[in-house]
Amino acid sequence: MLQLTITPTAVLSTSKKNAVTPVYVFDKDAKRDAPKVQALDKENNLPVWKVNVQIEDGDNVDDLVLKIPAKDAPVFAKNTDYRVAEGVLIVTAYVNSSTNQQAYSGTLRGTLVPVNGRPIKQGE
């Protein structure tokens, strides 16, 4: 598994479909009708949320599932560009088992700041 720390100049872009949803714990032995359990961050024990974004770092643009540990679901403005202001964004490349294609997952350890507007902070 390849992990990259994204540069501070990287830009995350939200789209019209930027729904923030919980990350659930996967339990292969659970029954289909068993209640879902939201995942907790290993470092700070906060619930984990995810949102699909595009990340632009230099000439590269990729789709990314961004995971954010936070007490409440973060709110992103639609069609807005963000950058990492404090902390880091750790991106992990993996092979999607359903498509056999490379995909990316990222975890925010810090603060996202929109080009204009209110910051999105981890733990907020």
C-alpha cells in the first residue's frame, strides 16, 4: 500500500454531489439486517466521515474519498476549492476490488481552508 503526504499547495474540489456520509465498520460475519456501526478514528476516537472530492496536485488530478474524523459531519460548500492549511492530508493508493482499478483514499489530519470562506477543521 502506497501512502503519500500531499503538498500544502494541493487543491481539493467539491462538486454538486458532495454528500458527507458516515464511514461504517466492515464486519464480514455480521448479518445483513445487523445495525451499522460508525467507524471511530484510532488516534482521537472521533467518528469518521467521508466525502468524494477531486484532488489537484500540480498537473495531476484524481478522484479521492476523503475521510475526516470529526464529532459532527463536516459541511462543504458545493463547487468549492479547499487547501490543507494546517496539518497534513495522507493519501493511500489501493486497488478497488470491484473494478480492479487503482483508487485513492485520504485522511485529513488538520484543517481544510476554502479559497474563500470558513475553515473545515478535524474534530469540529
